[in-house]
Amino acid sequence: MSAPVFPRRPLAALLVVLVGLVGLGVPAAPAALAAPSKPNYPVEVLIRGERLHLPLLMSRYRHTVLTDQDRRPDTWMGYGRNVADGHWTTTAGGRKIDWYLTVPSVNSHDNSSPIALIDIYQFDESTGRWRLVDVNGNQLRDAAGNAVAWDKSSAPSFAWDLSKEADLAADLRNNKLHSEPLIKLFLTRRMAAALGRDDLPQLVDEVGSERMFCSGPAGCVRKLKNEYFPNLQRGKVLTDLPSKSMLGRIARKGSTDEARAAAREKLKNGGHSDAAIEKSVTDWSAKGRPVGVDAPLVLGGKEFGGGTGNAAPTGPAALGAVPAGTDPGGIDFTTLQLRYLSEDERGNLRYAYRASPATRPGQKVSDGQRATAQAADAFYVWLNLPTSTFWVNLNPNEPDRIIDRRLATTDVGRILLEADLDMKRLAARLTDPRTALGLQFWGKPDPKRLRECAVTRQWIVPKPASVYEDNGGLYIVDAPLEVKSEAQVSNGKVGDPACPVPSARMDKVYRKLILPKVEAAVNTSPRFADLRKVYLARVAAEWYRQRHTGALVPMIDSGDVSRWPATRRWTPRQTFDAYVKSYRKGEYKVTKSVVSGRYRYTFTYVDGGVDFADVPFAQLPQPAFQQRYADVSTAVGQSFHTAAPDQHGDVWLGATAQVRPRALDFDAGDDGLPDDAPPPAAERDQTGPGGPIGAVGLAVLGIVLILGALFVAAALAVVVIVVAKRRGRPGPGRASPGGTA
């Protein structure tokens, strides 16, 4: 066997040792100082008033606001404690049940309570109502047997004394009982037996938290999915600001003057999570504590950029935070339409709405909030769903093919389906034989002429949209819609089977005289205003799709529209049933009698989707746009700062929204320390520029330093051995004892 070959220099020997250590994966830096690992599921900011946000607000109101007078530790939760909620669904008797469990963090300080005030809510989608229940899922009742109303009582679903959980004593002493893992513990230790199922943690698909999920080497950001909730789809937080207690410790013990100054400035200006949480509750209460499906709209959470982790949009069109009673300033918000969109390289979305001046009293800012929310939601729905889903179908013979199931959860789906029904009803009423137009359609009753009939189908499609692109922005000059029609043969299942062949004459009259009036109404009538608004958002979204660059590209065709639910309760079947009723019974039933010869003849007249998959563009050349709409370009530029009129009699309102997702701060989590308690003696640790390293970090640092010293000592020993051998080895050209040169 050949003898090992050693490096000829001590420095080379040391390098070999170090390279070997790196190859074996030995860390060269303390783990506590490394960048925190990112979770393997998305973490987003809660949209104000969304379903996952409301239980946090309700529990905070019940156990903080209602009990604020006495502040007894066992019944009052200070803002220093974090509250989290978990969501899952079950079914009973074919009915879907949404469950929400809210749990606060618990710590061991003398003036803090070991009791977790647990609330369990059920949401009924069919009624839009919330119900407070016990661990068995039964309506929570007081001692007198009366149902407990969530907004009238502070009685929890369950008061869990964690000091009586013997195996959690160490975690309680070390302040490790954070709200998120406590959700799993409560599900397995209290609710599993009550409900007779042990799979509750596996059912949890969403977790919401007031603060960023706790951080550190044992960070529960990773544990949420890997150890607690294996089927978790998303985590959401109200704020990622550090807590007041964390900032206080940094301000007192920060290692640099800059760190201490920054912490004191945030404390002074309320830039901490405690203030953000309290403000969310205050704002919610000021708006009447809404909990319905329209809560995101009422609370201003339905705007461009909402839920991305960025600040709220700014500009005259950012109406979300404007009090509903504010003077609209002479603008008719019911006429708001999205007409401009652009995005810069920093991910800032600039958009502008066109509106008409108010011509009547009683204008409301809430109308503008609804219109802007509608446009923003529609834009994101059109981006996230594939274009193959952009249709609705009201065919009496196809009750199972009304609308795509995902589109049906949004306002866009509701607006399209309701517009289709309105269009069909309008077309039917225009054929009423009691009107001059209807009489032309049906023809005069004549016993000598073969009775005519007609069965038609109408649907709405886009006409080419006139647009102009400039400087990376899109101006939507015009976006007309077209109503198409075709004669149909009745198959006898629904309607009048006595009309096997539609009348060519009636079809011609319909296309020439009636269809243009229906199309004019679709493009101008207030009853179709919502349809036109969401279609303009469709045009903007199609432009964004085709350019395929920008911060929102990952959304395209993702199929997930859960962040943009409908703002009012509806079901596609309700609209479908209304159409079937209209189709079967007719929008009118008119009877006319005609005497011919010796006989009297009686004539009876009875009359009973939208497809946005393709958006054709008609690009306006620059000269034509500048000649006709130069004032529009100027008004749009001004609209981001103030409401700007153009020379066409319209007013423009613009805004800027940051839509490039902002990285959330995974180091600013809930440290389990309430603001009304001093830090424990054990937390007198060293600090770095970003705050405390922590005892675990110091331990890891010490271990790494010890291992490093041992490796260096081993390397030096190898060097000594190498040098000693080299001194005893013959030089080149000399024969060694017992061998040959």
C-alpha cells in the first residue's frame, strides 16, 4: 500500500482540513445569526374584514374591549398577547360547516394568566351568520340556557387553564406556549374526544395570526406545516411589526446607538404590533363591527394591492379608508369606470377611474368604494382564473352547466349571470304585443295566416376595445359589448314544443328592430353598469396578460380566487331558477280575440350567456389619440394627485398601489412577553443590530466556537506530524535505509 502523501507546508495542511470540514457540511457561522428559513407555504397579510380576520376581531372585542374596565388577568387579554385562529370545514347532512378556533398565547409572568380564553365559531354560508359554539359544536349558552351572542357577552367557549397541563409546565415557564401551536393542542386534547374524530389538525387549511408567526431556531413558521397542520394551504398575519415589549428591550439594551434610536422612534410613533392590533379593533368598532360577507368592503380591504403585504394605495381613487359620510365633492361615484392602468419596474401599479360630475343630490362615497372594490376584485379574478372559465350559461336544459365553480364564488360571476338574466328579460319585454315594436315582431293576428313562432337565444360578447398604449400604460378609450342572437328549435323539454321551425320573418324583425335596442341598453343603461365595470377590468387584465411582465405575472391562471370572494351572498342556482321561471311562465301573457266571419279566434302570446373568453383589441394610432384625447392624457397624469377634469366633461381619479409582494419580516414575531410584564431575569442576553440573539443562539454560538477550536487543534497536530516526518525523511537523490533511491 502506498504511504499517504502530506502537504509540504503547514498552511496547506490547514487548508486541507478546513476544506474537508466544509465538504462535510460543518457550519462556518452560528445558526442563530443565519437568515431565517422561509416557510414552504405562502404567508400573506390579512385583508381587512376577510373571513379569517373576523374571528380575531370578534375574540379581541369580547375578551379585551368588553372586559377592559376591570382588567382581571383571567378574563382580560392585553394587546401584548397574540391571538391566532385556525380554520377547517366539515359537512353534516350535506351542509358545509366552517369552523374557526381562536386561541391566545399564554406566558408565566406573575401578572399574567395561564388561562387561554378559547372561542369556537361556526359560519353558515347559507345565512351569512356567525354562531358561537362549545367544544361539541353546540350553540354556546349561559347558565340560564340562553344563547350567547358573540357581541354581547365575554363568556368564552372554553377557559383552558394551562397550568393544570403537567407536561406543559416547562413550556409555560419558558414562554413557549404560543397561540399557533396551542391551536393544535386544543384540537387534540379537548375537541377530538368531544367531536369523536382525531383528524382535526389534518383538516386545518388556514391559520391567521395577529402577529408574525414566532421566529428563532425553533421557529414555528416551519413547524406550522411540518409539525402542526400538514394540509395547511396558507398562513396570514395582521402585522409583522415587532411587539412593544421587543422594541422596549432593544431600546434599553441595543448594541448600537442606531438600533436604540430606531426602536425608541417606533415606540413613540406607535410603530409596533400592539398599536396596529388595537387600531384594527378600533377601526372595526367605528364601522359598526361588520361581520357579513361585505365586511372587507366596509372596512376598505377591497382595493388594488390589498393583501400583498404593502401599504394601502395612495391617491384620490384610494377610497377604502375614506369615511362613508364624506362629501363626494361633486362626483357621481356610481359612474366610476377603470380606464387607465400601468406598472413601473418597482412593482407600483398606477390606475385611474373616469367618472361623471354629480347631477343630483345624495351622492355617497360608499358608492365609490363599492365601484373601486368591484373593479379591483374583477381585475384579480380575470388574472387568476383561466380564460376558459369566463362564461355563464342560462339554458333551462343545462342546470348543471351554469357557471364555473370558482367564478361562482366571486362578484364577477354574480354580475355576469345576473346581467345575462336581465338581458334576456329585457329582450322578452321588447316583444310584448301590446307595444308597437312587439306588434311588428308578432304580426297582426290573422286567422287566415299560418301561426308563426320564434325561439331565440341571446348572449353577450365583447366588441373590439379601442385602446391606446403609451409609456408602458394602457388607455381604454372604448370597450363596447355586443348582443348576439340565433334562432333555436325547441326540443320540447322546456317551452312550447309547438314551435318546431322558427319564423324567418320574426327572426328578421328581431335582429333588425329588437336586438339593437337590447345591445344599446347593455352598453348604456344603468341596469348594466356593473357588467360594463367588470368588463373594463377584463380589458385591463387581458392587456396585462398579453404583456406578461410585472409583479402580478405569477397570478396568471393560478386558479385561486379565494382572496376575492363575493361581497354579498348569492348562489348561481337562484339566478338560474329565476330564469327558468321566466322562461316557463313568460315575462308576459297576452290574449287577443279576432272575429273573422262567423268565428272568434283567440290568440295567446307568451315569452319565456355572457362570454368574455376573448377580448379583441383595436389599437388607436398615436395621431388619432393625441388629436381626440390629448386632454385625457393630461387629466390622467394629474389624477394621481387630485381629481382632474378633462375637456369631455368627465373627472379622473387616480391612485398608486404597491403590488410587488413585500418580504415579510420573519424575525419580528410574537416573543410571548406581554407589555404589562417585565422581561424575565433569564433574558439578560447579548444583543445584535437587529435585537436579542437569545439564549439558544448563544448556546449554538458557543458550541460552534468549541468545535472550531477542536478542529483547529487537530489541524495543528497534523501539521506537527507532517513536519516531524519530513525532518526524518531522506531528501531527493538519497537512498533510504533498506531501500533504493
